[in-house]
Amino acid sequence: MIPLLSIRSLIKRFGEREVLRGVSLDVASGEFLTILGESGSGKTTLLRMIAGFEQPDSGEIWMDNERLEGLPAYQRPVNTVFQSYALFPHLSVRENVAYGLRAQRAPRAEIFGRVEQALAMVKMSEFARQAPARLSGGQQQRVALARALVNRPKLLLLDEPLSALDANLRRQMQVELKSLQREVGITFLFVTHDQDEAMALSDRVALLRAGGLEQVATPREIYNRPETAYVAQFIGQTNILRAEVSGGVACAGTIAWRWGGSAYSNGTALFSLRPESIRVVPPAETSLPSEDTVRFRARVVTQTFGGASDFMEIVCPDRQALRVRVASGSTLESEQRFEFDMRDAIAVRATGSAAASIGAPSVGAPSVDVPSVGAPSVDLPSVGTPSVDLPSVGTPSVDAPSVGTPSVDLPSVETPSAEPTPADAAPAGGPSAEVPSAGAASTGEGPAQ
């Protein structure tokens, strides 16, 4: 099947800084694809090049077998919903929605019918005569959507359109936006830094990191089968276990399990283990675990109530710290038995020089070291084998916010989203825990879901 949009080896530089590094991506017709990434990853720059507000230094952008790089923004069959909505304050809701059609010199009768249809789609017909200043944030967002949809574009670009809304309204608009996309059947390319939003809305998620694509997959696949440590940590919460693999057995401190993967024959490997994959063994449980179950002892350091779930910090005898999420219940005693299915320990790659240092293949250009996006890693003693440092080579290390302190937004290298001028606004269309320790583990944690 020929994709609606095809991006091929796209490169963009601002001065000496390369903000997009050979990005290639196909988007199918009718798909809701989200470009996800932290500040400065290049996601808005990519969107602006598709819209025609920026030009790539190299690479190609194709839509329906037509190259777009040489076309101005107003001739491209795309429309953009901006982060600020960019409504004309001196025009009514109806006039804002009709503006693009009037710029195209569409017949007056056709303009009226299409505007009324677009307003009905977003449930704003009764506000047609209102000025934008008298609308709430959610209502303004609906008007901006109607103004884009009335032009019937082949592709709708959305640059973090929900970021200015409060949490409850944001969740409501997520549901409405997904339903609207299914109703109109238009391809949506959505940009956000919010992992929960990406998982809730998307058919597929494309995760950008430092200008390169880290992984493109469905929300379920990118969460359950992350390809790299960065993906595992960025999407939700996880524990990154650094293990020594020998003879088909992976040992991460006092935790050991059978593993027959082919990515690492013998040597150091990284594994992602989600907090919800770790279970508490009931004190009355006396039966032996199954051959796929890994059981170990740890001390509960903290237990935090989180509604339907409790979050726990636990520390193993070798001092490696893990995060655990279990169903809410009574407070647990400090010493507990825990277990997980060894199939839930997913082998992941480190990127750049970190991959080379642990014997895994490097993917792409040198990148920053595997970050802990959340609670700081616990320093672990070397048990038999020195722990492996993951140095950053090629780009500066990105500091992630620590738990308990306000998150600090990283400066973005992307240029601000353009407000539409009248010209732009015109539409364009295992083994038990007694196995000897041979490695260490670090705790990685992504933003809470």
C-alpha cells in the first residue's frame, strides 16, 4: 500500500546544530499518528517542514506521489491546528471557520453549507455568532479544529493543541478528538510531549530523541516491547536491570533468571522490567514457583497510596533498588518476597556509545547515555564484575527531573509555531534468588503515567 505521506531521510540544521538526523517515516491514509518526544527532540520542526513553514536541508517529503519541498505552505494539501489556536479576535466563530474558504473564493452558498457542517461536527453551532474572546479554552480548540476541517485537507497537523487546557478538559477533548478523527476519516499527525496523551489517541507512536527516530510502533507494542532503554524509560515507568549473561542465565545482583535471547550471547545486557510486572508473594504461599517465575527477597523502603494502586520502593540485599506497583491494600511489612515472570524482563538496547560499551549493536548516530527519568539510581557495589558505565558521546547529556521536585523544561531548539497570516490561514488542502550475584542493576523510571 502506498502511504499518504512519506518522509525520506529528512535533515534539518539550525546553525551548526542538527535538529533532525535523517528521519524517515511513512503515514498511512486515515491514520492517527503521534510524534512524541521531549523538548528539543525536533518534533515541531518536523511538523513545520511538512506544513511548509520550514525547508529541509536535505531529504524528501512526498504526498500522493507529489514532492512537497518546493511548494509554498498555501499550496500544500494540509492544514495546521496551532498550539495557540490562532483565531482572529475581530471575527466571529462563523467568520473564523469560513475564512479559508473565502480566501479560496469558494461560492457563497458552498461556504455557508460547509461552515455549518464543520461547526456541527465540533458541536459549536450555537456559538456561531460569538467572538473568540467569549469562549472557553476547549471551545476555542473546537473552533480551530472546525476552521482546519472545513477545508477538507488530506492531512491535518496538530501542534500540541491540548497543552493549554486543564487536566479534566484535556481528557475530555482527547476522547472528542479521537472520535472526530474516526468520523471524518482524515489523517491526523499529532505532536505532543505527553506520553499518556500519545498512548490514548494514537494508532501508532513515533518517538523522537535528539532528532532521530527511536521507535515507531503501536502504543501497546511500544509499551510492552520497547526496543531501547530510552523508550522503556520514556514511555511509563520501568526498572532497568543491568545483568551479566552466562550460559543462558542472566544475573542482576541477587536476581537471576533463565534467558535464551540472541542479542547477547554472553556478557552484559540491559533488561526492562515494568513495576506492575513485579508481584508480592503472599506470606502463606509455601509452594515452589513455576519454572518461569523468578522469586527474590527485598525490603520495602516506601509505600505510597495511588488510588487503585500502591507504589513501592524496594531494595534487594545487594542494595539494588526497584519500583513496584501493586493493587492497593494494607501496608506491607518491611521484608517481603517478590516474584515476576521472566518473560516480562524485556531485553533492550542502549543507544550510541552505551551500546558499544555493553556489547550491543549501536543504532544510529552517537547519542546521550541511558538516562534515569525519575528517581535517581542507587549506587551499587561491584559484585564480581565491575558495573558498566554508559557514557555520553556526541551530544550533551540530558538531565531528567528528579522525583519530588518540579520538572524543568529543557530549552527547545525548535522555532516557534507560526501564527497564520491571512495568506497562511488560507487552506492548502527461573532460578531462585540464591544464584550468586554477578552484576548490578540500575533503576530507570519514566514519567508517571
